Amino acid sequence: MNTALEFDASTLPRVHADPVDPQRVVISGSFAEVCAALDRLVARQEAPFAAS
């Protein structure tokens, strides 16, 4: 089973780190791009728990 996530660079939003607070980022792009990127992030973070 391949658990790697596939990314299409043309649909990735832009992510910029906050120079004052490195734990904060600004995500820019279309609403659909940002939502899809956040969905992929959640899926990636939950993947180790699903294997348990």
C-alpha cells in the first residue's frame, strides 16, 4: 500500500513563514487550493493513527 500523498505543484497554495513568529504562516491561493492543502495536511497527520 502506497501511503505517499500526490501533489500537483500547479494547485499548491503559497505558504510564507511569519518573520516575527516562525510558528505562524500565511497561506495564500484560491479558497479551493487552500482548503485542499489543509485537507491533505490533516490526512497526512492522521495517517500514522489510522495504521494503528
